[in-house]
Amino acid sequence: MASRVLIVESPAKKVKIAGFLGAGWQVLASLGHVRDLRPDELDVDIENGFKPSYHLIKERSNAVKAIQRAIEQADEVYLASDPDREGEAIAWHLSEACRKQLKGKRVFRITFNAITAEAVRAAVAQPRAIDLQLVRAQEARRIIDRLVGYLVSPLVSRLLDGRLTAGRVQSVCLRLVVERERDIQRFVATPYFTLDARFEGFLARYWTAAATPAENLSRLELDQALAALATAVFQVERASTTEKMRRPHPPFTTSALQQAASKAFAFAPERTMEIAQKLYENGWITYMRTDGVGVVAEAAVEARQLIAERYGQAYVPDQIPVYVTSVANAQEAHEGIRPTHAVQTTLPDTVDEDGRQLYELIWRRFVASQAVEARYQYTQARILVSGVPGEFRAQGRQLLHDGFLAIYEEPLDEGEMSETDQLLPPLQNGQVLTRLAWLAADHMTQAPGRYTEASLVQKLEREGIGRPSTFAGMVALLKQRHYAEIKQRRLQPTELGVGLWEFLDRAFPTVFTYSFTSDLETQLDRVAAGQLDGQRVIETFWKSFEPSLRALSGQIDERRAARQRAIQTGQFCPVCQKPLVRREGRQGPFIGCSDYPTCRYTRSDVA
């Protein structure tokens, strides 16, 4: 019997997958990446076409040796790292690290979106070659990120006198938080007023003659409106009733899952991904790093059957719903996040509470996505007022069929208000109404709120900044580096974070922008699709980046030269009697001995 080796990333998958495949298979784990650029070296040859220099990761050496030994005894090798660009790159790096052992072997790349017997066996039955276009896209991203992080961070640290880091995407994430804080600080609250009239059974909102809502009324305008309306006659000018459908949300993407878990359970994005990773590795859910929203037909059919059994046939749509993402730069290479089997409505008690909660959230969102729309009856009325140029408008909503809402409704963020329903009585065109009361209320305009971790992830996704696999890490890094802190569940930039961003904004005015970052993601997508050369993307980036980098290095040189300049003080060292000089140090000017480093006498430069 042929001997086959299958290599995954995580040890948690090994036993389960080995059980699916049976005799003749050996399953090993690479523990993620096995080769990378060294952490303490640039390892990118800028003068030689930005060629990367990869090295075996020390912590992976034992795993690689075990894989190499297994390959030597095998006839076929299946590289089964995760089904994304990063996973494709891991498969390629594995093949390079084991090139000698793979010589003469049959080598396959396989991917599966769920760790189930069906998914794994189907993947083995349809192997392919490593997709080098995906590898080149990931490599281009890695090189560009290394150029930014490795070359900028030391310069920023020297100029700002601190251990600071700058990242191509991390810094743009920080920019969002800082700019929101600036918007809040610039905001000036202003009062406004609303005016409602209470009629028999419903409320109507006053609109001005310019057809703008009453929120635009000043105190003077409100008083004038109330005086003019005191003896007015109210008459229904037009009343209409229509039915409208509310469509369910699609299955979760990575970003949507992080947002919903934050709202429902106050999970930080990184915590959500930790839990989702375990659920995936244990075969409960499909792959959790995705910006796709589609599902395979088999999963949809299973969900439809469950909906019919549990909720009734009236909750099953005639056709399987089709969803298309609206996210900028979405790759949609994978399904949305869903349970591997919809019939698994809950998880056993052996799974911790956080895992069970997140699974139920994923289950409800997916099953609801395959249910019918909710159906509402909307009633609208336009009410004219005699002798007054304005009008009143009323609208009401009545739920006729709950549809998907019987299964799932999106959790609300802190401060969010759910839609309120108002039932309007039957109204006829021309009907005269009797006003029962005025309801005038004063309000203040509200400053934009600070980002929650969930809303920041949503903004990153909307702007096309980063990828699903990076969102949680970016937000976590802001907290770990103390560039932002959580206050009342919202992100507030620290003084350190504000100072860092202001510096980067001045030093790199074209690099850390939303459009530049998003455009680069689009270019990397084109590399992955074989439409653009990765080398060209790196070179184009360098042309935009290098002038600012050179200018920043010049500032370092100027500061170093200033520190080396010594100004005679006319005084003498109390230790060795050599002349004392004034120098510029990291902490400002100081007095020191001119015979440094033989004599190390210094004192502060205080008059």
C-alpha cells in the first residue's frame, strides 16, 4: 500500500483528520510558517530586485525534521495548510524547506473549508498544484510590510525617544482612532428641537415648508410654529399602505463575526478569533477567515430541511438565497462562516461556555440566512395644516410574518436603539384629524462616538484596509503597544498614540493614507489573480515610500551632528581640569568634559 503524508498547520487537527483518512496515511503539523524573514535583519535585498532571504524558523526546526523524515518514507505528500493566501505561502515554504526530501515524490496541494470527513476526503480526491500567483501576492505583501516596519520603526524610535513601531496597516488603523478623537474634540454641540403632534392612536412629526424634518428648528422657529399651529385644521392629504420585505443578513464574514460577538458578548476581536479557531479545528464550523458570504448547496439544503422541521414550511423560501458581499476589495474565495452541519444546533458541555455562545451565534446567523424574509406592512400619512406652510408626516410598521427573525436578529451595539413600531389607524384621504397634544422636545447634537473594537473592524473592512485575517491583530496591537486604550468599551488614543500618528503623518504624507492602503490591497488582489506582477507592485510602492524614508533618515543625521557639535563654555572640568563644553543629548542640552570618553563628567545645562 502506498504511504501518504498529509501536512496541516495546527496539531489540533491531526488526530481528527487522521481518523478520517485511515490506514496508509500519516498526518503531521507544521505549526504554521516554517520559514520567514529573520526578526532582527531586513532580509530584503533592495539593490537586487527586493529579493527576500528566507530562513528556517528556529522554533519550527523539530517539526520540519519530523516532516522531512516522514516524507522520505512516503510515496505521496499532501500539503493541506489553511485555505487562504497565507496558507498557500506556508505550503510553498514547506515544499522549499523539504525540497531534497520531495525530489521524485508526488506532491499535491489540497484545501478544505471544514474539518469533516466529507470535506477532507473530497479535497484529497481533487488535489492541485501550489498556486504560485497566491504565493507571489503574499510574498509581495510580506516584503512591503517588512520594508515599512523594519526601516521606519527604528527611525521613529530615535526621533521620538521611545520604543515605537510603525506598520503599513497598523499605522492606518491608528490614524482612524486618532482622527475620530480629533473630530470629537472639534465638535461643538448645538441645540435643536423636535415637534410631534399626538392624534388619536398615533404621532406625527412636523416638517418645515422646505420639506426638512423638525430637527432643523431653532427655539425661535419652534415658538413660531407653535403659535401658527394653535388654531390650525389638520387634514390627511395622502395615506398609503404597502408591504415591504426585510431580507436576512448573509452568513458571517470574519469582520461581521467579530462585530456581532463584540456586541453580543463583549468579546474583543482577538478573543473571538481564538474561540473560532478552536471551533474550526474541532470540526464544528467552517474556515473562519473569510470575506465571502456564499455557502455550498449541500449546506443550504440541510438548513432548509431543518427550518421546515423546526419552524414550518412557511419559513422556507422558494429558492436558495444568493448573497453577494458589498465589502471593498473582497476576495470571496471561501464560504461565509457556518456550522459544518446545521443539525448540530448546540455544542456539548465539554465545549466551554464562550465556545458554545459563539457557535450558537454562528448557527443562528447561518440558518436565518436561509429562511424567508420578514414581511411588514408600512403605513404612511401626509397631514396638511391650514394656514401653515409646513406639514406633518406619520409612518407606522406592522410585522405580518416574522420570517428569519424567528431564528436570529442582529445584536445591538451599546447605545444603539432598535426600530420602534407604531401602528397607524385606518386613515382616509381628506379626513380631518383632531390634535390631542403637542410633544415638543429639546435635544443636543451629538459628537461622533469613539470606535468600539467592533465598529473599528467594520470601518477597516469598509475602507478596504487589511484583510480578514489581520483585523483582530491590528486592533489588539494598538492596545498592546499602548497607542490606544479601552475606556467604557471604546477605543481612545493615548498621548503616545497621538504623538506617533502626528509624526508619521508629517513624515509619510502619502503612504499611510486610506486610499493608498486600499489601492495596494487591490494591486495585491490582481497579483493573486495573475493580472499584475508582484515585483512591479513592490517597486511602485518603493518609489512612493523611499523619498520620505530618505528625508526621515536625514533628520536623524542632522540630530546626530547636532549632538556631536561641542560649544566651549570657558569653564573647566572639576575632575580633570580639561575644558567643559556644551553638547546636545537625547534628553536636551548638557555640560560635559571635552575629554569624553576618558572623563565622563557631566551636569545639566542649568544657568
